[in-house]
Amino acid sequence: MRFFLEIGKVVGSRVWLLALMILIVAGAFNIHSAQAGPNNVGAKKCKECHKAEHGVWKGTKHFKSYRKVHKNKKAKKIVKAVGGKRMKKTALCKTCHYTTDKKDRPKSGPSCESCHGAAKNWINIHNDYGKGKTRETEDAAHKAARKKNATAAGMIWPSETFDVAMNCNGCHGLGNVPNGGDIAKMLDSGHPLNAGFELVKYSQGSVRHRFYPPKVTENQKMTKAQMSAMFVAGQAASLVAATKAIKKSKHAKFVAAQKERIALAKKVLAAVKGSVPAAGKVLSSPTAANGRALSKAVAGKDLTGAVGKWLPTSFK
Ligand code: HEC
Ligand code: HEC
Ligand code: HEC
Ligand code: HEC
């Protein structure tokens, strides 16, 4: 507060002071919101260096939905139910269905930054190996700092499976709807809520882009073992997200869907807690910190013995 008062003296006007405070507070909130329009750079920018990933995205429902979803009969009914006129101009719909530009105008469907974080503040950090350095010669401390700094600026790294999954859940579990009243209006007017969203099934089909070095031209399929670790991290996120979301609305359909997700996640985590104690912690206290710790504990592990029977055999 002292800081604002000092600035207030310098600027010499309360109106300016208020405007400045609003700007700073708004900025602070935007940094961690993956859908924040003002901080999006757009998928075309990413394409300059990530052509293959962009090619995959163009084949997904996320991409194709942009030209279609607002024309859907159901869409018109849902927009009306929440008091809007047009889907592309309704703030609530923009939260999940569109990637917007600086002026908050929809530019595409859910895209790179919907999943990896609005990039304005991290795009120039995430690929900076340091002066004169390459991927191969960057030292470990620089790499760690780069990852940390990009994360602080809003980037969601693919290796942080729990955070990736929490972010999908915000849209796919309807947790990102700010207001419980709107959840009821959306569901009553026919908005889908798919309790069957599961990270492996939904990320290893049409969405899959895994051009990891050294085979950067190959979209690599996951092994069963890799899927098992991702599945467990995804279920931890399901539990944490659904436990939080369920408090938002008493709508029967909403409550039933969240309960279904919580029940599966509990079964899965109970099946692995014998070999991975961190799973027990998420069960007794479903917090983001515990979820993240579990995700780290299972990375690289083969848990097919414990969770193989739940792994998907077909993908979205
Ligand atoms: C100027 C080139 C460039 C642009 C533009 C660019 N990136 Fe990258 N990106 C890279 C490089 C190089 C790496 C590899 C960094 C490393 O080795 O860790 C990378 C890494 C990544 C990773 C992490 C990959 C991993 O293996 O963990 C993600 C996710 C990513 N970029 C997403 C994006 C998105 C989303 C955009 C657009 C908002 C974008 N990038 C724009 C060059 C770029
Ligand atoms: C919290 C995120 C979220 C918000 C907010 C949201 N949607 Fe959705 N919407 C989704 C997701 C996720 C799906 C896909 C569900 C599935 O099929 O798994 C979807 C699907 C739809 C569909 C069905 C599309 C199809 O292909 O059949 C329509 C129509 C729709 N939404 C309209 C709207 C409208 C209109 C608004 C604004 C009032 C809105 N949505 C707000 C997340 C959201
Ligand atoms: C639906 C969410 C989603 C969207 C949209 C998305 N990503 Fe990803 N991205 C992921 C996930 C999940 C992973 C982890 C990959 C895995 O292991 O399956 C990933 C991995 C990556 C990687 C590392 C793997 C690789 O291919 O090198 C890069 C780079 C990347 N994404 C860039 C992008 C860019 C650029 C776009 C837009 C053109 C994009 N992503 C769109 C979710 C998404
Ligand atoms: C910003 C919100 C948002 C985020 C984040 C998001 N999605 Fe989606 N996703 C949607 C919407 C909206 C649809 C439905 C589009 C439509 O039907 O028109 C959708 C549809 C899909 C579909 C197509 C489903 C089908 O039945 O055909 C898949 C697969 C998918 N998402 C996977 C993922 C995965 C995996 C992640 C996280 C790595 C993710 N999504 C993150 C909003 C989001």
C-alpha cells in the first residue's frame, strides 16, 4: 500500500492512483489465467518454431470447433439462457471455447496457449538457452532457472503433468465457470458435461503431439508404462479439481458428474498408494501441492500392474 501512496504523490491525482492500482491488480490476475486474452500471442506465433505441433492441432476438435460451435442450435439456446446474445461475444463462453486477442476478440478455438498458458510473458524466456549456448551446451542451473522463470510467467510445461491436467479439468469439468448459477443455466439448456474426461484417453488420440528429441520428426506414441504414470497424475488432478468444483453448484447433474469423477480417482489412488505413498496423501488431503508431489513421484514409473485395467484402449 505504501508503494501506491508514494506513486500517488508523484502522479498527484487520486483518479490516476486508482487506475494504476486496477491495472496492477488486473495484471497480477492475468499471469496465471491460461485463457487471458491480453496475454495471448496466438497459435500463428507458435507455428514459427513448432510447425509439427501446429499441424496436429489443426486436426483436432479444438481447432475445428471455431467455425462450427456458435452455429449449433444448442449453442444459441445456451447463450440465451445465460443472458447473452452471441456466443463469440459472451464472456462466459469465451472462457473455454475461444483463444482471444489483445482486445478480447475470439481468434481461434482452444489452442496452444489454452493448454500451455498465455504466452506474452514467457515466450521469450522458455527457449532462451543463454548467450552463445544451445540445447546441448546449456548448463543445468540455467535450464532450471529458465523453467522456473517461464513457469512464474505463466507457462505450463508438458512435463508438469498434474498442472497440465488441472488446466484441462478447468474447462472439461466446468470448474472454470465462475458462478454456480450459470452452471445450472448451462446444464438446463443442454450444455454437455462429460464425466468421462480422462487425461490419457483425451490427450493421446487426436490431440497427441510428442515430437520429443532426439526423434523430433516423429509423433511418438506413449508406451503403456508412460500411460500408466500419466493416468495416475490425471486422476490426482481429477480428484483435486472435482472436490473443489462440487462446492460450486447443487445442480443434480453437476453433482453427479463430479461424484463419479471423485469415485474413480479414489479407487485408482487407493490401488497405487501401497507402492507410492504420495498417492495416500492426495487421498487424505486433495490439494494441488499433494497432487503435484504425486505427479513427480510417479514420473518415469511403470504402474501398469496397479492401474493397467483402467487404461484406455481407444482414444478421443
Ligand atoms: C522462436 C522459436 C519459438 C517460438 C516462437 C515458440 N517456441 Fe516453444 N520452444 C522453442 C524451443 C527452442 C523449445 C525447446 C526448449 C528446451 O529445450 O527446453 C521450446 C519448448 C516449448 C515447450 C516445451 C517442450 C518440452 O519438451 O517440454 C512448449 C510447451 C512450447 N515450447 C510451447 C510453445 C508455445 C505454446 C508457443 C507459442 C505461444 C511457443 N512455444 C513459441 C522455440 C519456440
Ligand atoms: C468451463 C468451460 C466452458 C464454458 C464456460 C462453456 N463451455 Fe461449452 N463446452 C465446454 C466443453 C469442455 C465442451 C465439450 C464437452 C464434451 O463433449 O466433452 C463444450 C461443449 C459445448 C457445446 C457442444 C458442442 C458440440 O460439439 O456438440 C456447445 C453447443 C457449447 N459448449 C456451448 C457453450 C456456450 C454457448 C457457452 C457460453 C454460455 C459455453 N459453451 C460455455 C466447456 C465450456
Ligand atoms: C489440449 C491441450 C493442448 C493444446 C491445444 C496444445 N498442447 Fe502442446 N502439449 C499438451 C500436452 C498434454 C503435452 C504433453 C505431451 C504428451 O506427453 O502427450 C504437450 C506437449 C507439447 C510440446 C512438447 C512435445 C513436442 O511435441 O515437442 C510442445 C513443444 C507443445 N506441446 C507445443 C504446443 C503448441 C505449439 C501448440 C499449438 C499449436 C500446442 N502445444 C497445443 C497439451 C496441448
Ligand atoms: C480452454 C478450455 C479447454 C482446455 C484448457 C482444454 N479443452 Fe479440450 N475442449 C474444450 C472444448 C470447448 C471442447 C469442445 C469443442 C466443441 O465440441 O466444439 C473440447 C474438446 C476436446 C476434445 C474432443 C472431444 C470429443 O468428444 O471429440 C478432446 C480430445 C479434448 N478436448 C482434449 C483436451 C485435453 C487432453 C486437454 C488438456 C491437455 C484439454 N482438452 C484442455 C475446451 C478445452
